[in-house]
Amino acid sequence: MKMVTAFNGNMKKAAAGLRRINLDGLRWRVFDAKGQILGRLASQIATVVQGKDKPTYTPNRDDGDMCIVLNAKDVCVTGRKLTDKIYYWHTGYVGHLKQRNLKDQMAKDPTEVIRKAVLRMLPKNKLRDDRDRKLRIFPGSEHPFGDRPLEPYEMPPRSVREMRPRARRAMVRAQKKAEQQQQNADGKKGKNEEAQEESA
Amino acid sequence: MWSSNRSMSSSLGVERTKKKMNKDKIFKLAKGFRGRAKNCIRIARERVEKALQYSYRDRRNKKRDMRSLWIRRINAGTRLHGVNYGNFMHGLLKENIQLNRKVLSELSMHEPYTFKSLVDISRNAFPGNKNVVVPPRKVAF
């Protein structure tokens, strides 16, 4: 069953340029970006798209696998990057330095976030455009490549460092506050029920 | 000054031939260059000089580049088996296997089973300090 009906609009974009990529001895790797940290995911994708995980790597030939990234809108960042990470670009006219922060970019086009991250991690040479063509990113979890032989990519296990004391204290305080609010809500509900019982 | 030299050399005949040989040599070396660098002597002379300098430098760079390419290939090959390059080479060192990187990269490309046995030998000799690499679930052979 093909999922073409799910994105009639994006089908062109999703299948764009597939003819230009010859050599279909390549695998189709699927990355699930749900809950992954943006940069760490992007560096793994960049190694796969370059073909650096194959022992037949040749620097003048683009041999990377096709990478499909799903759930691009669920990618996470740490710290205050959601509001503080700003993408800058200059239009070429004097004084026209434009900017947009991560939150707005995710609202506008969540696939661009991952695409920029990966593209900026690839070596800046003539193969970069070809490698960009091998990257297909989808905001949701559906994609039109269901009929290809797909291989899910297992991310390496990550050692999360423990929280800094101040952050930990803030988290504990937030938890306590949430618990108190729940108790208040339960208390109020309990009072409401008593009032109803009394009235009835 | 230059024209006078030319006229003198044309009458003498000796310098003329020397210059001509030089020019021919340069144009021979400048084959395939872009634009005027293959046709016009002034530009061709500069580019040919640069080209010879680059080739001198790159004869030494080539050895470095090839070694780094071998290392990248060995790294990719060992990571398929869950070992990274550093631990792998350390294990081989401990076992006193003196295969060089060129041969190892060829093995990793063309002889996968031999390479796997090498990786196992290295892993037995040096299991590695941390769990650096997670091997992919499906090993494509």
C-alpha cells in the first residue's frame, strides 16, 4: 500500500532529483528524530550521508546511503536554544541581515532545521549538493518511500551528563509545585463533591 | 631593451635557440591548462612554475593523504564490528601483528571475513577502555 495520498503536495519535493542519483546499490537508512538532540543526530546523519561508515569510502566519489529522517518536528535541543538559537542570513543588499530563531523556524518549516544542521556538517566541496540530494527529511512519520527496502538506523547510546545543581534544584522546585497544584485541585474537587452531596 | 636582445639573438642564432627550447618546453608542460595559460608564454610560464611547485609539494602530500585514507577506511571497517580504529590498532600492536595500514585497508575493503578475524584478535588482545562504538544490528556482507 503506497502512502501517496498522505502528502500529495509534497510528493514532488520528496521524490525530487531521484533520477540524478545513480548507483542504486545504496541502502535506504531511516533515522527517527523523535526525542533526539539536534546536533548529535545531525553528526550521525552526516557520517552516513558521506559514506564514511563504509570501508569502500573514496573521497572523490559520493557513495553515501540515502537517508530518510522522520519526525523532524520532534527533534529536541538542550538549554535555551529554542529561543536563543538564531539563524542568520544576508540577502546581499546592504544592511539586510535577517534573522530568525529556532522556534519560528520550527513553526515555519521544521525540516529546514535538520537540513541546515547536516549541511553545515558536511565538507564544503563539490559533492555537498549531491549529498544534499540524498537527504530526505519529513516532519511527520509518513514518507512515500514505503516500497523501498528500508533499514532503521540505531543511534549510539548516549551518556547524558547529570544535571547541574542549580538546574536540579529548579527541577525539584517545579516538581513540588506541580504536586501541590495537583493536591489543591484534588482538594477543591473533594470540596465540590462534598458541597454537591450536601446540596443533594 | 628586450627587442634589441631579440634582434641580436636572431642574428647570433645561439640565444634564439635557447629561448625557443625553453618556450617549447613550457608549452609542452602547459597542456590542458585553462584559458590563456596554455597559449600565451607569459602566463604559461607563471602557471607552469606554479604547477611544478605544486607537484613537488604534493609528491610529499600524497603519502600523507593516502595514509589518512587508509586510516579512514580501516576505521569504517572496524566500526562495522563494534571497535574503533584506536582500540583496533592498539590490539594489533599488542599481538605484534605488523600489517601496515595499506594492507589493512585493502583487507577491510575486499576480504571482509579475514578482516573480521583480525578485529576479533584485536578485541581479545585489547577489549577497549570504554564502550565506544555500538555495532549496527545488521552487518551487511
